[in-house]
Amino acid sequence: MSLEDILQQLEIYGEQKEEKNYFINLGKKLAKSYYYFFNNKKMEELYKSFTFYESTQLKLNVFFESPKDITYLAYQETQRLTLKEGTFITYDLSGTVLELIVDYQKLNTINLTLHGALEIIKHRNIEIEDNKIEEFFEQLKITSLIYNYAFLILQKKMKTKMDIVRVGMFKNAYYKIICLELPKLALKEAKRSIPTSRVRIKT
């Protein structure tokens, strides 16, 4: 997804849910906080030690005081989508289904994607509330867009070898949310006008 597409979508979601530049500003603050915390000294410390995956992620509550901000930035790599009592899908952010329960019955999930799981449920004539699913995935999409924007900001700041390492570390730390792929059937394009003016990255 291009920078222009990301900014346009963040503006649209901002106007719908908070304010026009709310999510854009959140992405800027995320990038700035990551750059500040993982400074060159911190990066050298990580390089010399056995680095755990979690140690390359920000502790959000240290840099973001607003619970609302944290809500949009926080995510779980394992998600559960509950469609009704006794029917839910547990999956990871790559779209792989880990558990599928339909009417309290556990179904086979070998090589099953999230899209496939939703199709199975539909074929069993189980009513799915489209709006509920849309809201669930929309929240994840907004979070993904914010992290993508922060990633692009960090990329633009690359001047030194340490900057390049930092960008790579950010992408590795948040790879699954940055590269999030949601099932098309759960992402209906809203009929809204997209701004036609070109937008530039502002840091």
C-alpha cells in the first residue's frame, strides 16, 4: 500500500471516529517514540545481548497516557472472533485459523484460513452479523494502518546504518500487524469519497 493510500484511509477513519488527523498524529507519535526509545545506545545494548522478540516492542503505557490512544495501538497476535454463543474462530494475524468452534463442536482447522472458516460457518446456515464482523476487522485495519504509517516515517528518517537497523527491527517487531491481511468478505469498501489531493509525509 502506498503512502498516499495509507494517509487517505487514516484521514477517512479519523473523520469517522475521532478527528481528521487523529490517527495520522498517532502514527507520528508512535514513530517518534520508537526512535527516541531505541536510540543508538539502546540498539547497541540489544545487539550485544540475547534479544527477545518482545524486547524490540514499545511498552505503550510508557509513551501513551491516553487509554484511547492505547486502544488503537494495542493488539493481540492471537485473535478470537465470537459470532454467537458457542461459535467462534481463534486465529493469528497471518490469517491462519488455530481453533474453529461451531455450535460447541470443534472442527478440523488443518490448512484453514480465516476466510475459509467464515465460509464454513456461512454454509452451515449460521447467521452472521455483518456489522459486528466489520467493526471487529475495522479496528484491526486501523491499527495496521497506524503501524504502517509509523514504519514509513522511520524509513524516511534513514540516514545511517543504525537507522537502517532500527527500521528493520521495527518491521520485525510489528511484522504481523504491518502485513495484516484480512478476508475480503469482511472488508466491504464503504461508499465514501476519497480525497483526490496528493498528501505528503509530515514528520
